[in-house]
Amino acid sequence: MTGSSGVITVTTDASGAYHAACSGQVVVIVDVIDMSTTLEVAIQEGAALVLGASLLIARHRCR
């Protein structure tokens, strides 16, 4: 997709994220199944920032 300020590339596997990072692009990974493995690898490989998110209702159930 193109917009007025750049290009957004959407892929469905880790190799796309790898190639984007190697070319200097900002990489955003959305993991909807199990974030723990993704988080561990991102931190090991030097991610600048890792954010976790869940539905508001899920946060209230965990208390």
C-alpha cells in the first residue's frame, strides 16, 4: 500500500520481517497466537522496543 508519506509492506512470515529490518525499514510484528516466543527472539536480536497488548476485558479477568 502506498500513501503520501511512504510505503507499507505487509507479509505473513518472519522472513519478510527479517528482510525489511536488513534494508533499514521499521518492522512491526503482530502476533495473535502466542507472543512469548516472538518477544524472546525480538529481545535477543536487539529490538529497540517490544510492546504487549490485550483486550481490556482480559486484563480485568487476570486480577
